Amino acid sequence: MGRSRRRQRASRAVKAGLPPGVPVYVGEAHDEPIHVNIIDYETDRLVELDQCSPLDLARMAAARSITWVNLDGVHEAQRVDELCRAFGVHALWTEDVLNASARPKVEAMERTAMVIARAVRWSEDEQAVEVEHNALIVGPGWLLSFQERPGDAWNPTRERLRSAAGRVRRMPSTYLLHALLDALVDDYFRVLDQVDLAAEQLEDAALAGTARDVAQRIAALKSELGVLRSAVVPLRESVPALLRDPALLSPEVRPYFDDLRDHLDQAADQVEQLRERLVGALEIHLAITNQSLNETMRMLTLVSTLFIPLTFIVGVYGMNFDVMPELRWQWGYAAVWAVMGVVTSGMVAYFRRKGWL
């Protein structure tokens, strides 16, 4: 799974000057070896391999069985290109597979389709959404999946294939595409649940008005929500392209992609709702902060107002003139204190009657 996008610095500058379709990896540098997993299956047969020559893969693709080839790692452009060539994948699609910063999208041509998607995961340590570039290419009887790093959401699908559970072994390769995309969408909802929990905690903190870093935490969570939105919304907009191609999806598979589209709509709606909640939490925090500041300024103003007449009295009797009334009076000091007490008490009573205290 990819690291937080704040540490991703994939740049297309490495392709400057090259013609379209040249297989060049665009993304973070990796030194992990590419791992290949191959599952070739029919209704009553399944073979799982870790290595296979491009020629053997081409033979599998031509057979009546369904062949699923998964690559963990796309940083070795030559190996990715060899695999794509073995299945007749267009060079421009290979270019998109190798571009880790490619926007999620769907393209279809001649009974084949490519889906660029982003897998997501919630990092508890960083309180951040981690993203990973995924690419899936499906054709009649085969499917290729590419991931940046080892580890994915597709192990349950592999287990269903191995145990012949469910309908995946009886359905065409496009149903396998649906199963893999559905697993990614399930992870979207898991991350949304985590973001929802974090948003609820921020709302409580904003209402309590005790945490000073609420605004910064809300801004950080909005940023992570933006990362999640960049994975959900483009894919939701692109999936209907699969439904518009009558030659790609058989009638038995089409309802599952309709359901996938509905799930993506729900995820996109939840993203927008969370964004509105965070905006509301920020507004609550700012309102409570302003109220607290106004209360503080009001108290300071009242205290200053109480001391204005006392300062005047003390200033008058602090002048160093030789001839001043009450200056030689025995009870002058006590009288000044009495006057200041009466003035202060009167102002406090007046402020209370006005509701200012």
C-alpha cells in the first residue's frame, strides 16, 4: 500500500521529449522485486503459479479458461511492457499502467477495458489516507492487475477462487473485474468510516471549546478527505463507460456493475457529507472561539471602566500642589477611599441592572 500522498513526488518530467506509448515508469523509486501471481481457472479447475513466460501467458490467454495475472510493483517498466505485449494491450494503456500519478479512469476498446483506480487505506499512526495506484485490464478470458506495492484488498477474492465459493468461477472475466473493483470500493467505505469517526471527535472538541488545535486538525482531515475524494469521484464518473459498451459486459454481469456504480455514488455522497460536517465543525469552533474572545474583551472592558473614575480620583489627589482642599484634613485619606468605594459599588450595581455582569 502506498504511503501518504504528501511524500509522493511522482513527476511526468521523466517522459519529457519521448513519444506517446513509450513504457517509462513515473512514480516513486522502489527497490522491491516485482512479485507475480497467476491464477488460471475454469469452473472445475484452478492452477496457481508464481512464474510464467510471456509465451505461456499468451497461450493461457488464448485458452478457454480465465487467466488472472497480478503484479505487485510496476516500477520495472520492461517487465510490465512484456506482460502487456503478451496479452496485446495497447501501448498507451501500458503507459497509463506505469504512471503512478494517473487519474482514475475507464477506457474501453475492442472488447477490452482498462480501469485506473486508487486503493486507499487509513493510517492510524499518521491519521492520514494512504493511496496506491492500481490498474486493471480485462479482455475475453483474461485479466491483468497491477499494484505499486505488495498487499491488497483482493485476498478474499483469491480465496473464493481457490475454494470455488460463490459464482466467480462460473462467470466471465468481467465479473472478476467487478469483484476486484468491489473490493477496492469496500475499502473506500472502511476509510470513510474512520474519517467519520475522526470528524465526530473533532465536532465534540469544537463544541467543548477546550482544544486549541481544533482548526489545524480540521484542516488536516479536510486535506485527507480531499485525497479520498480524488480516488472516489473520478472512478464514479468513469464506471458508467463500462455500462455503455454492449460488447464488453454480458447481460449476466451488467447488473453487478450497476450495483458497483450505486456503491460509488454512495461513497461520493458520503465524502461530500463529511466535507460539510468538517466545515460545520470549523464554523462551530470559530464561533465558540469568537464568543470566548468577546466574553474576555467584555470583562476587560468592564474592569477598565470601573477603574477609570478611580484613576481620576487618585490622579487628582496625587498632584503635588501646596494648597489643596482636604490635603491637611485628618480624615481625608479615609474619605477618598470611601468615595472610591461608593463610586465602584454604584457602577457595579448599574452594570448588574443592565445585565452586563
